[in-house]
Amino acid sequence: MESSPPAGFAARSGVPFRVQRRVEFRDTDAAGIAHFSAFFFWMESAEHELLRELAIAVVDGKGSARQGSDHGGHESWPRVSAGCDYKAAVRFGDEIDILVTVAEIGRSSVTYAFRFEHAGAWVAQGRVVAVRCLMRGDEPPAAVAIPADIVSRLERHRTGG
């Protein structure tokens, strides 16, 4: 029995971004089901596909030029939080659909919500928070504002929060 959708999937103007994956042998545990850690790789992979679809660089060497400075570094999206809740098992060879939405957009952060389905059944839900950061050599990452053009593109898949 399926319960209500996870946070981040409430109806709004955006549409979930959908990708498919097949559970590979390397993704399974000794019992033959997908290991919990595989879902974290799938979330990262699906996020990167979404960013590519929106023409947003995962590692952006031009971010400083857009913001009017030359800091000698690059901008990227390190994760500051990630989690996943599991509802049902998937096994080697199963095809899964991963639906990605943008649940929240902050000044420098994006919260993604993920819903995993197999044959139309809800398998798992996840959430990842990524922060746009300036990366310079040995210095710690420094949060920077997400440029308006990137916010605008992310909004296409914003469905709630």
C-alpha cells in the first residue's frame, strides 16, 4: 500500500525530471537486493543528469566571471546533507525510475527530492542538499550565491518544499 508522496513532490508548477537505471550486480548485496548505498550513487548520477539537461555545470570555472571577479578558483556543488528512506527491495536486473525534483532553492543551496520506483511501485525516497561553493586550492569551500540564471533553470523542476 502506497502512502502519500515524499516531501518535495507536492504539486506546484514544475515537473519531475525522470531517469532510468538498471540494478547492476555491483549494486547488490549478498542477499541479491540493491545495497542501501547504491541509492546514494543513483541520486548523485540523476542530479548530474538533471544539471546537464539544464545546461548547469557541476564544476564551473566561469562562475567567477559571471559574478564579476577573478578569484582563481572554480564553483561546484558539494553536498552538505543526504538521506534515503527505503520502502521496498529491488533486485539485480530490475529497472528503476528515478524522479528528481527541486524541493527548495536558497541563496546558495539547492535541496533535491528523489523518488525511486520499480514497475510503478514506490521503492525509496531520498533528499540531497547541495551548496554552490567557491573552491580555491587548499582553502575551505566558501558558499556563494546561486546566479539568477541558474535559479531560473532549476525552477523548471521545482515542485514544492
